[in-house]
Amino acid sequence: MSAREALAQIASIPRDCGEPVFAEPWEARAFALAVHLNERGVFTWSEWAETFGANLKANTLAGEPASYYEVWWQTLEEMGERHGLATALERSHRSDEWQAAAARTPHGKPIEL
């Protein structure tokens, strides 16, 4: 099954004219990262759908739900850790590195680690 076919089966993805829509650029990047990791064989769409669905359900029951793509990102982190891409500690260190690099980078210039 292609990524496009698999994503078409995830009915909850916000869409316009059948295509995914994003409120912020990071949402599109998160979406693309999930497609890329699937295409690289890191996880199957069945595994993604099961994990994402469980996370959406837990998020809804939490009382102060995160946005759709915040849950998408949470699922990416969970899948990455499950498949040995990065631990929570490694993600935290990388986030700190990005924050420091962003703070020292002039506006409009590329951020370099």
C-alpha cells in the first residue's frame, strides 16, 4: 500500500478538497516526516494508525486536548523511540541544541547546529 493510499484511510486528517491542510508549517513537516519514515520502513501504516488512534483517544479523554497535529507529533516521538531512532533524553538534548542555535542566529538566517 502506498503512503497516499494509507493516508487516505486515516479519515481524521483535516482536509480540503481531499488533500491534507495545515494551520502551521510545522504541521506539514510533521506530516511529511511520518510519510518519510513509513516509506523508509521504520513503521507500517497499520502500526501508525493503531498508535495514533490510541493517542487521539487518550488525548480526547485527557480533558485539555492537544491539537490534532500535536498528537501527531507525540505519535512520531513515540514511534521513533519504539524503533530506536531517538530516546526522550536524546530528543531533549537536541531540542536544547536547537534552542541555543536559534538564540544565536540572526533573524532571517538559517539555523546551524
